[in-house]
Amino acid sequence: MDTAKAGEASPFVPESSRSLDKAEVGEGSPLVPDEEEEAVPLWHWALAPVCGLLVMFSVPSMTYGLYKPSLVHVLDLTASQSQLIVSFGLVGGMILGFVPGIIYDKFGYVVTLCLGGAMATTGASLVALFLKAHHSCTTGSHWCQISGSPGSPNWFLLALSFMVMCHGCRTQYFAGMCAVLSIFPARLAGSMSAFMAIMVSLGYIILPSVWKHGFMPAENDTENYDVDKKELKNLNPVAGFFFFLAVSYSLITICGLGIASKLPARKKVSGGGDSRLAQQLETLQKPATMALLTFAALSIAFVYTFMTSGIADASVKAGASAADRGSVLLNVGIIGMVGRFVHGSGADMLRSHTPAKQAGSHIAVISAVSSTLVGFVLLISSLSWVSATYFIGFGFGGIFALFPASARRIFGAADVGFGLGVVFFMVGVMNFLYGLLGVALGYGEWFYVIGSVGSVVTLLIYAGLAVTEWGQ
């Protein structure tokens, strides 16, 4: 591949400009030893933590379970309205995930980061303002004209604001994740994906802790906490939490811009629009891509539905309090971090240091999906929602460490934004449908039977891939 093609292939090309090897273009091509063994510059490693900050708080829908029952209680929402709020967020953060992928591939890091920061900050601020508005409405404030009358809140405004926020967060995620996956060689894709996933896990740990210790009123605070229903009496704490998120997204964006000049120079992509699209479409038809999209539709999306909405319903059915949910979600963040490290780094080790080679990635997927399957079985059996959540959290961590690395290897550095966007689109569509299904089935045992069937199908597909690609 000539130097011109190298500039076309990668969003970030070092100033010393070298050619991309075939592994950069996509999985299945022979590796070029010099490229794969080339040492990574030390300053690249210094960029990774800052990029990690961009993804740390990028999944606000994962905190929905912290305050979902309180929203239902205070705003008198129906089950469908409550689900639609988070589903709108998933439209912005998942279904529209292909948009920041296109933006990144076309315009690069700075534009993607700035757009994401602006939308995330604006969306979080609007959610906080509308929640404050509803509280003021109950005391006769002029905010009534925005929020609606007491007992009939305008949930649609909350949903739209949440969607803007989540789309902004996903756009920031793409800025950080694509930058890291583009500047590091393919042989480190699993480890770097795991590192970024661990940073997301830190967000899962930090946010429940911030909520619990900074905004959640004590159970003996009868003015703000309903002891009988074990939920908030007003949504001021939730509004404060979203103001905290808005400030965080602003500061993270500024921090991310601080390293923009340190990233490798981005070469201008020249011509080849139709040919590039044809190559992307051809990549979508690969068996590995079809397996990844099936994995996204049947397993990733279902697990994501549980983590965003199902976990709250499971805790309510078990009689857990808001404080109990906060503690469990904090522990899930820690367990998920372990899952990310074990599966992400484990996949790279299996690929590089065992006879499994290419099959190592598939074995890691099998391990992660098996863990979530155990959790679904526990929920079906009504044995322990806490233990089930921990099993699912461990597998969930592994899943989100593995699929970005798979997208990087399959689509290559040139189209990593496109590849991640396609996966997020699939997850978002199915997540939206699973959310509606969960409400229809009351997040009962039949809902988790469906999830278990999807997990088994995913396991069979990746077991077949592991057998056929063993040692390659």
C-alpha cells in the first residue's frame, strides 16, 4: 500500500507517515511483522488517560435505575412513559450512534469532541431545569407553563432532553474511543478497548457514589424522602445530579481539547467516496461482521436493557430501597471493571500467547455471554436479584470491552467510526424494542427467558467461529 493510501486509510497518521499494514484495513489479511512489532511511542500512552475521561461519564442511561422509581412516584408516570424516557435516551446514544462515527471519520477528533460536549452539557442542563420546573410547579411557580400541571408532567420534554444529552455523550465517546483505537496498532486493540471500558466502569462506580453521598437524602429526612414507599418525595436531588453531569461534561470537553494538538496529524482523505462505501458494504457481509451484529442484537442490546431499566424493576419487586439500588449499582461498577479487564486483556492474551490465536477473541465473547446467561437464569428462578445483577454486570463489562476491539479489527483504523456506529445502531434499535417488550411483560420471568434464548444463540454462533478459526 503506497503512502497516499496510508493517508487515506487512517484518521490519524503520525508526522513520520508510514504505510498502514493490511491488518489496519481489516481482519483476515496477513500481518506485516515490522508494523505489528513496532514500538508504540511513549507519548501515545500519555494520551490514553485523557481520551479515557471522554468516555468515563458517557453512558448516563446506565444511571437511570438510580432514580427511575422516584420519577415514576413523583411525576405519576405510567410504566410506558417511564420506559420511553430512557428509550429516547437510547435513541440518541445508540440508534443515532452512527452519526458521530461518520462525523469522526470525516472531520476528526476536535469537531466530534466539541459537538459532543455541547450536546451533552445542553441536554443535562435541560433535564435538570425541567425537573426543577416540576417541583416549582407544585408550589405555584410560573414554571407550570413549561412542565405541565401537577400529576401530569410533560415527560416528552424530559425524554427529548435526555436524548440530546445521551447523543452528546455518545459523540464524546466516539471522540475518545476512535482516537485511541486509531493511534494504537491492531495488536493492542483488545487491551486498549479494555482500558477504555475500564474508564467507563469508573464512571459506573463514581456516579452511583456521587448520587448516594452527594444528592440522595437520608432515609430519616422525612421532608424529602418517603419512608413508606422508599422513594424521593421531590426531584430536587435528581435535578442537582443532572446539573453535576452538565458541569462534568463541560470540564471534560475542555480537558479533551487540551490534547488536540498532541494527537498525530490527521491527513486529508482524498477521493474514493464510492469505492470506500463499497468497501464498507463489503465488510458488512463478512461472517465476522454478521456474527458481531447478531451478538449486538441478541445479547448486547438485551443486557443493556436490563442494566438501564430492568435492574430497577427487579429491585422494586424484591422490595429494595433507593439506597439499596445505589449500593448494588456501585458494586456492579466495580464488578464490571473486573469483567472489562479480564475479558479485554484475556482476549489479547489468548490471541497472542496460546494456540487459539484468532479464536481467542471468540472464547472471550463466550465467557462474557455465559456470565450474563447465568444472571438471566437466576432472575427466571427468582433466587436473588442481587446475585443475578452481579453476574450480568461481570458479563456486561466483558461485552463492552470486546465489541469495540472486534469492530477495530474487522473494519480497520480507517473505518472504525463507521464500524462502531453500525454496532451502536443495531444495539439501539433492539434496545428500544426490548424496552417495550420489558414493559409489556412486566420485566418478569418470560422476559428473561427471551434473553436467555438470545444468549444461547450467540454462544452457539461464537462457538462455531471458535472451532473454525482455531489456530488461524
